[in-house]
Amino acid sequence: MTREQVCVSIGEGSRAEVKAAVERFGFAEIRLDLCRLTIEEIAEVFSIGKPLIAACREGAYGRDERLGRLLAAIRAGATFADVETEADESFRHAVAEQAKRYGCRLIVSHHDFERTPPVEEMLLAIEKCRKQGADTVKFVSTANHRRDSARVLSLYALCTDFPLVAFAMGKTGRVTRLACVPLGAPFTYAAVSDDKATAGGQMSFDTMKTFISLNNSY
């Protein structure tokens, strides 16, 4: 794994703070539902010229506001736009259409916040994401036992002909965030710092960098 394969998820901060984080880490996911940026500030951040993922989860904003924020990022130069598999078809179509027009790749993501399903069920969820137009599929489960982590990582032996980012949330699943890239994921996710994780089990960039250095020393 290299530094360039670690995407740092940014979930708070002013325009200046977000821009500084982007300059520091290079490859980042901007959580537009958590970073309270204006449309103009979103356009400014995503025009920096760094590889950036735009994501805007449900909760803080209504449907049309979420869509507007994602489209602003795409038009400004986002490398990826992340849309949940549960999003309605017209929402997903609008994002996909603009992504194609502006050369942005579409991530369709599936999250299970309670468990890690059987392999057959995970494969069905992944196939659904592919049918929804994903250039990259993101599948994230929750690991309650060590065998859950092993089951998620087994997906890489079964899904070899398209980009897949699959790992498990939670403390038990932390190892999957490190192991997924050597097994085939194009990238993995880290937090800005230990106290700014945007998901359970997410380790900081500095921690992940330490593991990268240790791995490269062998």
C-alpha cells in the first residue's frame, strides 16, 4: 500500500481548514453532509486540482440540497462522486449523468451498520451497485466477530473484474481497512486524526502511514 492509496475522510472544518487538509493529504473524501460549506465554497475546494471524492449522506440536508451539493462538486472537478445504493433512481441518474459529462467516476456504496451478511448476500448487494451504474463499488459492513472480517476480505477473490472497495467498520474490522488494498481495493479510507473519525473503526492517516512504513520496510 502507498500513501496515494489512502483517502482521508474530512468531516468538519471551515473552508480554509478543509482546503488546508486537502493540500496536506492530497487524496481526500469531502463529507458534504458534515462539512458545512456553501455551494460557492464547495466549488472552490473541488477546483483545487487534487483527487477528491464528493459524498453527501442523508441527514443534515434534504434531497434537493444534497443533490445540489454533489453536483456543485462534480462540476468543479471532483474525481469521484459517491451515491448510496438506497438513493432514489432519479437522484442517482442526475448524479451519474453529470459525472459522465464532467469526467467524474461514480461510486455506488452499500453500508450495513449492524452486521456482515453471508457472502451470497454481499455479492447480491455488490451486483446491485454495479447495475446502478457504479464505476467503483464500495461495500462496507460491520464486523462483530473476526470471522466477519475474513468474510468481507474474501470478496476480493470473488470480484476481480471491476474496482471494489470492501471493508468492515468497527474495532474488530480495523484490519480490513489495511488489508483491502493489498488484496485488490484501489484505495482505503483513513481519518484526519484519531478524534475525527467519520466511521467506526476508522484509523487516523498517521496511524495508517505507520503501517505503510512498516510494510515497506520488509
